[in-house]
Amino acid sequence: RIAEALRMDENLIKPGMIERGLLWDECNGTCPFSGDSLGSFTRLFSPDSHVQVEHILPRKKTLDDSFANLTLATAAANAEKADRTPFQAFGNQGARYGAMLERVSMFRGEFARQKLIRFRMDKKDLQEIFDEFSRRQLNDTRYASRVAGDYLALLY
């Protein structure tokens, strides 16, 4: 549906355009952080757009670049949030944080619930995600080392 809305020659579609369109549709064209309009659908793709793709949970801390961790934001709201979770950035601003969660609860699409959970995560929740990621990586490394050792044993 988003690709049809773009109505562009396949060669003119740039990487990320469909993702931006899906994110715009998901958040109803409204910045979840500030409540400001993200502009029209076509304005979203102009070179001077003030809209940025934002990681809900900081990518530097979670290494999560999945669609479930992305949203759109105005450049000003994105800069204000910086490399923090939404709770860390706005959780102490009661009414503003509540309004933000209300906007996110209105998201459409299959990832709406997951995104609301991410918007509510605090530092402790983020640490649990990081710890789980570390455990999985160590387990995968252990397994790969064992398989490599077995293979080398067959050769020598």
C-alpha cells in the first residue's frame, strides 16, 4: 500500500522510503514524542524534511535496528531524546510523558503493542535486555567454538 502511495518509478525509490512510509502511517503522521505533525505524506520524502527515523531504545545500547524499535520523530524531539529511552528522556515530565504514551497507544500495525512496551521501558528493563543479549551471544559463541573444535579434530 505504501509503495502504491509513492507511485514512483522503481528506480527512483530510495532505500528507506517504504520504511518511512510505514512508520508515518503507523504513527498517524504525528511525532510520538512532541505531538507535532510530521507533515504530509509527500513532504516526508522531501530533502528538507524535518522528520527523522528514531530508535526507540538507543541502538548503541541495544544493537536493535528492527522495525519494532523504530519510529518517526521531528528533528527537535529526536535531539531532545538523544541516546536515552523515552522513559529516561521524558519520564520525569508527568503530563508530557503521559500524553506521549497515549499517542503511542494509538499506533496502528502489528508492532504497535511492542512499541508501547519499549516506550515504557526504564533503565532497569534496558539492562535486562542487554543481559539477555549477552547471554545469548556467549551461548552462540560457545556452540560455534565447539563445532569448530570438532571440525578441526576431524582434519588433524
